[in-house]
Amino acid sequence: MKKLLSILLAMTFAFCSFGVISFAAGTVDYDQPFDKGTLNSDTYRIPAILTLNDGSVLAAADMRYAHGTDSPNNIETVVAISEDGYTNWQYQTINYFDDYADNYTESGSASFIDTALVQSSATGRIFAVTDAFPSGCGYLQSQKGSGYVTVNGERYLALTDGDNSDKFSSFDYYVGDFADGFAPVYKLSTGELTSYTVDEEYRLYKDGAALYMNQVGSENVQVQQNIFYNASELCVYKTSYLWLRYSDDNGKTWSAPVILNGMVKSDSEAFLGVGPGRGVVTTVNGKERIVFTAYDNEGLFENVSTIYSDDNGATWQRGEETSWRLGIGKTSEAQIITLPDGTLRMYSRNTSKYIAYADSTDGGASWSKFKADTALESIGNCMVSFINYSKQINGKNVIIGSFVSDQMERADGVVMVGLINDDNTVDWITKYHVNEGFFAYSCLTELEDGNIGYLYEDEAAHISYAVLTLSDSGEISEINGNNSDYNGELNFFENIIKKIIEFFYMILSYFNAV
């Protein structure tokens, strides 16, 4: 028996010495921030995650209750904050429309979809930009127009009687300036003050009294009218709205919403939405600039652009649209990294079989023509995540990307490590396979300890969280948390070796027990 044990041990050590399999000395716990059942929702989509200046981690997602479909439907925005990005996530629903009861699924609800996050390095202010839609509206239902009118050189949110009509010529009201939490409503044609007011969440009042309506999907429940609801006495235009909130206390509390359409959306555009995931902070002429990607469907193809602020979010400007030429088709949801010389690089989904990129040397105001990176095979038409990493490998700056690597369907998620050369080309040195099955949207962040927090959709309307580690040579592996049952893909040979070693350990455990 001792001889058998010696042989088994020798074989085990021999296999292990090949370096094919390594066993972790211990586990590191981390929680799933958007697990099924969180806040009574079984479905989550569109992950965003950001490590804040104080080392805490902010994550955001669409809370979709009992469905996985896009707007128009019942969708809210939830954020989760962890002190270190591992455990003890604390939740807030920061964007919420209550025209429809929670868990009531129907295409008539007002909704929020797709969130992007960024934090000012100078002031610490966190910005969260989300697409907002009035009742029954989504990407396909959005009408051409900003939803704003110009009065005395200023832009104001337009309103109409009753249903949120798609005939903008019938809109004869507008929301005035806010003061002490409320804004008056004026008649556009005459300029006279009406008896209506709205509060900062765009709920409607008449003669100072709140107006109410029946909540769809519930019995005997009354909710306050909101100008984004088509049952409200006054309604906004049926189009898409860029909806901004900010936090000055690391996500503990959030501002009233600010609608950006009057500053960045043209009247010739039907849909304008944010590129979900993360924004970026850069410097232009010695001033900090906050930049988000955005995309519209005005032309033959979707085209990506940016929205940016040089005054800590007080005002916003629109960057130039990028070119879809060079055979990549449309560009839409995109993420930005910073190259060592300060150039911004935007990686975008498109309709080619590779992820494409364009560069900006003016802080995101304009961009080069897109080119496909043939090292980044992908289905194309799916959101991508790219971030800068703080440590160098082989004396070169590092970027990390996450995306679908299957060129036919949303499947086979990968995380890749790239080294930036002096000429701004990138050598992609390692690829970590997340899974072989369904894979869609994802978002990466570097945690304060140098590990990588990673949210990704591994099922329809389900978001998983993993913590990855990056070795000095650029290899990626997953830290084994209690909620993680995936340790990276193994090839056929490696799986056989793993099974043999597991069998040997089982035998050894049995003999040790007896």
C-alpha cells in the first residue's frame, strides 16, 4: 500500500510540475452584486462598474424585474456600492418611473436603459448618464427631435396636452427654469404662465396640488403624474432623452436629474443614447474634461460621437460624429481608453467581424476614421469594455478589453491584455476565455488592490461578477470566491490531466481516511 501511495504521489507531483494545473492556496470571498432576487428583481442587464477615488466600487445595471427586453418596458436603474469591490454591496434605485407596477411587464411603461459612469479626478463628482424614455417609447419608437423649444435664446423642455404625441407641431407648453425645487409651465404660443408646475423629478402639479393617476398593473394604487407618463395631463415628446444624475459624496446621495437633450441632441435625430459602461476623464488646455460616448441613428447607419463637459457637468457639448467607412459598417456603443501620449482611443461595436477603433487628439471632440483591429475577433454587434491598467508589463503601458469573441453569435466571452507600443499600436499578448456559452455585455474596472472587478452577462438578462488577477507576464486568472464556480477554460488535454489529478487526490483522501 505504501508503494502504491508513493507512486500516486510521484505521478501527482510530476503532473503538477508540468505547470498544467495549479491549485489555489486559499479562496478570496466576493459577492454577486446583481444576483437573482436582488431588490426583488430576477433579471438584470447592461453592467457598468467604476472604482472611485476613495477605493470603493460603484456598479450600475438595468433592473428589469421579470423580463429581459429593452425599452419600451418596465426598466429602472439600480446602483450598488462596495467598500472594496468584493463584498457588502449597498443598493439604491436612482432612476425609477412608477407608471407601471414593479414586475408588470408590458411595452407601455416609461423606462430607463443603459447607464455609463465616470468620476471627476479634480472634484470627485460622479456622473451617471442613462437613456430615459417616456411611456411606450424606445429606440424604434423615438421620433425625430430633441423635445426642446427655444424661447428668448434659451432651450426649454416642451410639453403637450394628454398623450405624448409624435406630432411636435402640436406642443404648446414648456417647462421654465427651476427654483426651490419647482419649475413653472408656460404656454408657448402666448408666453403666459399656466397653473401647472413640475418638481425636479418631473412630477406634475396643478395649482400647487399634486396630480395623480392609476398605476398600470395594480389595483387601487394611485401614483403621482409625471410628464414622462402618457396618462399625465401634460407630457413630453415621444423621443429619447439623455438623463444625468451626479453624486458629490461617493454615491451615497444623488442629485435631481438633468436632461441633456437641449444641449447635445439635434432636431434631426430620432434616437441619441449613451454608450453604456464607463466614461473617461481627460485634460484639454489644462482643464479637466468629462467624456462619454454616445450614438444616434440619424443616417444610413448608427454613428458614434461623444458628449463632454469642461465645467464639471454644468454644461455639455456634442463631439463630431465618427466615420463608419473602411468596411466596418455602423459604429455605436463604444468605450474609451487613454494612450500614453494623451490620445484617446475609442473601441466600438460595429457590423464587421472585428472590433474597430478610432483616435482623438483633441479630447474627444473629433475622431479619426475607424479601423478594424483584426486581432480582436468579435461578432461586432455587441457592447465592448476596454480600460487602462495602472501597472506596466515589459516596460509598456497596458490596456484590458472584454468582449464576445465568437464571430457568429453572442458567445465565448474573452478578456484580452494589450501592450501599447511607442507608435500607439497594440500587441495583444494574452487571452482569457470566460466561457463558451452565451456572453453579451460586460464592464471592467481595476480595483484598488490591482485586481480587476468584472461584470458580465453570461445568461440572457443575468449579470455575473468575478474578480480577476493579472500576473507580471500578463496572464489572467480568476480569484476563487464563494460565488464563483468557474476557474478559466482548460483545453482537452488539460481537462484530462485535471480529472486524473482529482481522481488521485480522491484515492489519497480515501486511504488517509482509513
